Amino acid sequence: MKRKKRKNIIIWSVVALIVVIAGYFSFIRPQQQAKRTVTVGIMAGSKQDDEIWNSVSKTAKDKYNVTLKFKRFTDYNQPNKALENGDVDLNAFQHKLFLQTWNKAHKTDLISLGDTFISPIRIYSKKYKSIKEIPNGGTISVPNDASNESRALFALKNAGLINLKKGTKLATVSLISNNPHDLKIKELAADQTARSLDNVDAAVVNTNYAQAAGLNYKSAIFVEPINKDSKQWVNVIAVKGSEKNNKIYKDVVRAYQTEKTIRETKKLYGTSEIPAWDLNFNK
């Protein structure tokens, strides 16, 4: 009798083990697999952007078994809201200053998980071939929104045209400490600076608006340098602060920061976009 009872205990133990294993594979494993699908919020962009993300997606899948899905936005105010609300897991559309400014304005805790690229802002002119040719009293148009105007003024500073007050982080026209050439700074909507080139001596134009206006980035008379001033303009992959140690999200960053991405970026963008994760900004 005892032998039969022992046998029944063994049988039921085996059955219980089978149930546990079946439950693991039917419930836990699918959940783990689902977590390896990551949704990234990006701007509805160019064919080149899509090609780069397609390349990153392949690396993420092949090397890290992570499937990337994308949610595309047309309004720069939406990707961070989507990240905060959990509609996306990561986003990749903004530079460091934009992220910092957003957190301050919206009391959020979004952080950079890794650098992607920088698109140096450029100064263009239809009248002059060199930055040194811009005359005293000349007019230069700059974007009028806070972050892009600051970036434009730092570009003018690095071009040797103006000086900014010591310690300036977010530059405005009122923070110009020295204007030796008595330049007139004309503030316009960022998408209008390229169009103003017929009426000004030079214009500071963001890369995306230069491309939209048909400007060849190689024709610029000055290119924003890679130095401590430009570090704040590096684009990033952002995540909620509470997810900063998420290994799968870090794998997405690793899938982006590869030699393959560097090659693809150079092939598709030349030097209008530069992979930034290994750049030296301490110059």
C-alpha cells in the first residue's frame, strides 16, 4: 500500500512539474519575447533616415534578437509626450539641449541613453564666398526659436563674427558682448532663413531646412565646428529615467552605434550628418 502511495506521489509530482514547465513556455516565454520588441518614436523623415533605421533594425535583430518598431511623428512636441505616456519605449529625434529644455518646461525625467549624430549648422551666402568677406554693417538672418537661435549665435561666435557674454549657455541677441563688425542680426522662423538669402548678406540655416531649400551643404561659407560649444547639439536616443538600466534598450543603442551605421551615414549624408558617439568635443 505504501509503495502504491509513493508511486502516486511521484506521478503527481511529475504532472505538477509538467504543468509548471508548460505554464512557463505558454506564459512567461511569450512575455519575455514581447519585451524584446521595442517601439521607437522618430520623426517622419527622409528616405535616408529610413535607410539608416532599417540598417539599425537588422543589426538589432541579428545581433541582439530585438525587434524594432517605429512610430513616426510630424510635430516635434509629440515624441517626448509619447515617451512619457508609454506610447513608445524610446525616441530618437532631438538634441541634448532640446531634451534638457523639455524636461525643465514639462517637469519630466527623460534622459539620453546614447548619442546618435550631429548635423552641423552652416552659414550660407549668395553674395560672398568666404565668411571674411561679409562687410561691416552686414545683415545675417538666424532662426528665432530659442534653441536654434542660440545655436546660430554660437556658430557666429565660432566664425569670429561676434562674442557672447562669458558663461552663456542659451544665447540670445541680448547676450552678444561684442559685435566688432556692427552686424545686424535678423531673427526669422527657422524654415525662412534659407529663403532670406536673396535679401541678406548671409544666413544661418539648419541642415534639414537647407536640404528642403535645395542648398548644397558643401556651398556653406562656414560650418559649425566640433567643440565644447557644439556638444549640446548632439542628437540622442532618449528613454524615461526609470528605464535607464534596461538592458534591451541599451542593446538598441549598441545596434545604432556601429561601424555599419557610420558607413551608412557617410554614404547617405556625406558630412551633413556626422556620427557623434566617438567624437571629441573637448577642443
